Amino acid sequence: MPLNSLLNTIRRAARTTPAMLLTASLPVTITLVAHGVEAQTRGGILNMVVTPEPTTLVNLATTATSVMQVSAKVTEGLLDYDLDLQPRPLLATSWDVSGNGRTYTFHLRHGVKWHDGQPFTSADVAWSLQTLRKLHPRARSTFGSVTDIATPDAYTVVLHLAHPAPYLIKAFSASETPIVPKHIYENTDPLTNPANNAPIGTGAFRFVKWVRGSYIEYARNDDYWDPTKPRLDRIIVKVIGDAAARSIALEDGSVDIGGETPVPLSDLGRIQADPRLGLETRGYAFETGVVRIEFNLDNPYLKNLPVRQAIAAAVDRNVIRNVIYYGYANPTSSPIISRPYADASPSPYPYDLKRANALLDAVGYPRLANGSRFALEVDPFPGNDAYSRICAYLRVSLERIGITLTVRNQDLPAYLKRIYTDRDFDMSVHGMSNLFDPSVGVARLYTSTNFRPGVPFTNGSHYSNPDVDRLFQQAAAEPDEARRKQEFLDIQRIIERDLPDITLASPQYVTVYNRRLHDHTVSPDGTASSFADAWLQR
């Protein structure tokens, strides 16, 4: 029974039962033991862990997971979503979509203020959307059909589309489309604005300070537009680089929650047996995706399809699932895993070392005296133990076909610069989410217009195929689900044939939390949500 209903039942009974009258008059911080329901309490400090350390605190121009984990604590989106991906009011109290799907009208919440006291208006929304379209890795695809953003008054925003975009209503969460203050960013370079590292938002928590290499502190926004929230006094986001240390912090209670599988997978069994801790697999609907090896197609070896085919045939996905992920992953060769669009066909390049060696022989790369044909380098995404372990496996596996592989490790800023700005890489191992629709989460990785040097998590391979570009464009506007499914299937089969990357598996992410923390996973954003609803049992 919901808490409010339970309290009402108690109060009704108290009218005739004197003994209950005392109970009904107590504050709502009581514990309702008889019904097994914990009453919500107000106050307390939530300690959260994140890794790697964010490069910025606002996800205006990045989709880095660690940035998304913190940004929504301060910034908000027009909408929120429940765990079934159904939209809920946030900065917009209501919305209308025209019958032809080409006009979206948002009615904004009145009386909302930025943390510096300035009023929130439609001008902020319009500026944010226009800026996201220029800077955000996915917004160019997300809002590709938007031709005009109108603000007929201070509390109305109207999006006009060139064609319907069936997925668009799911694109307005804070983690995907943050609304930032126009008066702070206007007439500045949004990429270097100081507010990126000391954010000003409309959210439930205010930014306090960022002690680099240690922690980020947020405090309750006492002027929040919802006077019942937040329930916490403060959030401390701790930066703990070592995976074993994160396990210890969760087990000794110095950290209350960590998302994105914050501990070594080998520790999950022990943690699951701890009665003080819980595991949560919900809250990743927007983030569910794949782990992949992305090739730099400008590399003189990797530009040759037979070389990429040989590498694909040298990778055993069952090893990835069982050894690297301890079973917490599903092997797949397709870049799309979201239903109903995923291609369940087996990889056209199954594990076959004999075939891999024959391909390299045939393409003209014989083994030298030392047994090596040529050398490559691979860069794992930092902060995730699984990516480094995959690279260690690749080093051994590729040695069997005569490719000498060197694993390079670096911090997040250096990694992003190397892969997406300098393009000084051969192969990269990282995860990429499908998001709420392949037109957004997957198209950014393969369409030629999303080869955008300097913009992270876009088409880093420099892949270009006119058929893929055309099919993604068609699928983004296709109202017929059967046709849309076929277009996505065609895309997957072309990509699997062309091999700009190798999809390895779809991991199952886990949130580890202290059981005294409640209502921490109430949306598909999981720990990347605002935590406005979260509360600590004390």
C-alpha cells in the first residue's frame, strides 16, 4: 500500500481508536513496522561514487557517463520518464503533439527560478535546444527534423518538424537534453563557460564545490519549485578510481550508492550476500547498449576489410561473456539491441583462428621472423575494469594471428582528445548506448555527417556508406513500424559486413546501494537522475 494511503487509513481508524490517535499525530518520520513500510524521512547526506572523474559537470556537449551521473543533480529537462519510458511533467507541465506528428507544443511551469534567482522562461529552452544541436554528440540526430523553435510567450515552446520523428517525445530528459540558463551562456563560448564546472540550474540541488580528484558537493535547493523535494540535505559525489576501493567503500558504508556496475564483477557475489547492500538492474533503459572495438579506418592496415575480418574472426564472444563479464553480458554482433529492431542473426565472422590467419596471408601480410605480421595499439575507455580486461584478452588473441597489440591507458580527458580530436589511435574499446531509439543512439556512430572531429562519442571510425546514411534518414521519419524494422535490419547487416567496428556484447549494468537508501531508482536514468525523490532511513 502506498505510504499516503496507509497514513490515511491510520488516521481514519484513529477517529474511533484513542490508542491510534497518538500514532497518527506523530511526524511522518515514524517507521510503520507492522505493515513493513518505511516512512519517508527528510534530511541526511547521500554519498555517491562515480568513476572516472567527470571532465565537466554539465552534459551540454558530452555524453560521457560520469558527466551524465552528476549533471541532472542541478540541471533539469522538459520531461521526466517512468521506468516504462512514459513521459512525466518536469519543467514542462503539459505538452501536445499534432496529429501529423510535425508540431510539438510544450507548456512550461510557472514560477521556476534559476539558482541565481533569475526566472526560467521559454527563451532558456529555445537557446538550450539550438546550442545542443550544435554541440551535443547526439542532438544533431535527435533534433535533425526540427526546422524551427518558436517561443510565442514566456511559457510556451513550439517545435516545428520537417517530418514526423516517432522517437522524439522520449528525448527530453535532463540526461539527454539539459536546459541551461541563456543569461549565463549567451554571448560566450558554451564549451569554455565557467558554468560548466560550477553549474547553475533549476534542479533540486545546488552546486557547492568541486574538489578535483576527490569529490563534488551539492546542497538542497530550498527554493525548488516542488516544496516537498528534495528530501536529502546534501549529495557528496566521491571520485574513487580503484575498483576494489569502491567495493570497500560500499561495504563499510562510506558510500551509499554507485551505478554503472561500480565494483569488480568478481565482487558481486560477495556484495549480494551482504544484508546491508542491494543490487538493482533497473534504471538503464536509456543506457542499454553494446561494448565494441572501434577501428580507425584511416589506419593503413585497418582500412583493409580483410584485416578487420581477420580480427573479427580472432575474437571469441563467449570468452567476453564468461571471463570478462562473469556472465553479466549477452554476446552479440549487432550494434542495435533494442527491441523490436535488433538483428538476432549470428555474426558473419564467427570465431575461427584458421580463417583469420588465412585472410591475413591472402591480403599480403605474412609473418616476419619474429612471428608478427604488424603492430597496432588499442585504447580502453578509462575507469571501467571490463574494458581494460577486454584489451588484455585482445592482446593475447591477436598475437595468435600475428598482430602485436599494445594496450595504452590514460585518463578520460587524454582518451577523449586522442580518439576524437587528434585521432591518434588504431583501435578503441568502449561502450555505447542505444538510448531510446537507434535513430539517435546508433546513428551517431555510423552516419557520415556524424564524423565530427573534436566531438566525443560520434563517428570515431570515419566510416561512410551512402546506403547507411540513407537508411538511417528514412528510419528516423518512418511512421510504419514494419518498414522501420526492415530499415534497421538492413542497416545492421551492412554494418556487420563493412566492419567499421566489432560489436562484442551487451553488458548488464548493476547499481549497488545501501538498503537504508530508498527511491533511488525511479526513472530510466537510474543514478543519473536528480535524486529529488531519494531519502535515507535514519
